[in-house]
Amino acid sequence: MSFAKSGLCSLVVLLAAIGGTAASDGAAAFVRACLYLPSVPQKPVSFGFVAGGPDDQCMLIPGSDGKAVADKKGLTCVDIGRVQSKSISSGGDLCLTADSIWNLSYSADNVRTGKGSTKSLWSNPLFGDNSVHLEDRSPGTVLCGSKNLCSGTELKWSGFGIPEIFFIFRPNESR
């Protein structure tokens, strides 16, 4: 083996060691799904979130469904758990080059609060920050880095961490 080839092999091993599982496993985050009510509801609103959907693609860990009751103004959140994209190909899939897509939806027992959904794209580049970007989304749906209402639709973070992120649905809002 030539020096150039052995040097390249050493570089690949070094990058794998530095990147750990972050580069091979995909972008990961602890997800909380929230419903934002601008006023106190006349009666408590029961709602449930469905983590993942039939259109999911290249997701290693889809999280878990969750239910809650909102009886106050502001945010009511449920833990969806760890959600993680898949950035390597296996079993004939094309996840090495395909988008990682994850869906999240909710429905409520109150007609006014209704239902909503969003499709998110998860990215785990070899170099650079991990990211999640909202694509198709119900009006007013945002993606925040803390349990505070924000206006964002994209979050980025270092490949060496697993942040807590908040998908916040705002029923009856406009984009």
C-alpha cells in the first residue's frame, strides 16, 4: 500500500473516531411536541400526537406517540423521545444520499383546536451542523430550541450533541 493510500485510510479512521456515531447514525434530538393555546379553553382539550407516518424516509428512531390535556393558556407539551435520522445505506435503501423525512401530527377532541401536521427534513452532513427544517406544515407551526414560543422553522446544532427541540403547533394561526 502506498503512503498516499495509507494516509487516506488513517484520515478516514481519524474522522470516524472524532465523529463517533454522530456521522454514521444521523442527526438526533430529544423531541417535545407542544400545542399552544392563546387563551384558557372553556373546557380542557384532550389531544394526541402521532410520531412518524407512512411518508417517513430514512429515519432510524421515529420517537413515540404521546397524549396530553391542555387546560391553560400557553404551551402544553409531551415527550416524543429520541428521534434520529439514518445517514447510511443498508438493506437496499438509499439513505446515504436521500433526504431523511419525519412526520408529526396531532388531533384534538375540540373542533376549534382540530388537527395539524408537519413534515420535517433532517440533515446530518459529514462536515457541518446537524439540522431540522420544517417543510409542509400546518399554519403557525414552528420549531424552537426551548420551551418558548418562537417563529423559527429550522434549527441547527453541533454533530456532537443531542439537543432538546420543540415542535409547536398553534391551532387557527396563519403562517
